[in-house]
Amino acid sequence: MATLLVADDDHLMRWSLHRYLSHDGHVVHCVGSGDAAVDAAKSEEYQVVITDFALPGCNGFRVLRSIKARIPQTHVIVITSHASSQMERFARNIGAFDFFEKPLRFARLRRAVERAIVTPERRKGPRGCCGGCEWQMPCDIEWSPEKALRKS
């Protein structure tokens, strides 16, 4: 499995994500601020980082930029309670692997984490798809971890 970092200032959300993702066999580290997330990413290499947008210290976009600048192959998933299409577009443009609005559907987040683990950094398409489209208009080609591994 993978080593994941969860950054959220809500203790219940951190606890829930830790419990849910650990159940899948992942090693999950949790922090409560953007600054703590950036510090954690300096001392350990994570395959996936899940960060809330609204964090004390630096916000989720700064966490995303910092992590992608330091370790580009790390996939970052942004979650927020105040989503907009402009916010999602900006997050994706600066390197977000996926973007979710709270309240989270944990099953969708689980699938995103699974895709992130097997998806190489060079992917172009939205949410780990074939790469033949732009994120705003996802293609109809069904994506699966098995197909991604065969393409790599």
C-alpha cells in the first residue's frame, strides 16, 4: 500500500480519514495545519497528500505548491467546504490530482487515492483517465488501475 498525509484542521475529519484509509492498509499520517503539512512533507516522502483548502498557517494551495515543487511525483488531493469551479480549475492548474467538495463521499475519495497510487506523474487526463481529454470535459473511456499499469 502507500504512505499518505492528511492535512485538515478538523479533528473529526482527520480521525475519520485516518481510520478509513488505514483500513485499506495505508500508512496514514495526519496534521492539523498547512505549516505542519509542509514540514511533514520535508521529512517523509508521501505518495498521496490529502489537504483541506482552509487550514491554519498556509492554506491548501500553498501546501499543494510546496509539495509539488519539492516532490513532483506526489499526488495531492484538495478537499474544501467552499468549492467553486474557479477554485477547482486553479487547483488543477497548479498540480492537484483531484478535487472534492465536503461533505466527502469516502468511497469516491478511496477511488481517487487508488488511482493516485498507480498513476504516473506524467498523466494528462482528469482523475487518472487516458489523457486524451482536458479535465473540464472528461472522456468516456473507463479508467481502471489495471489499464493504467498496462500503459506504464
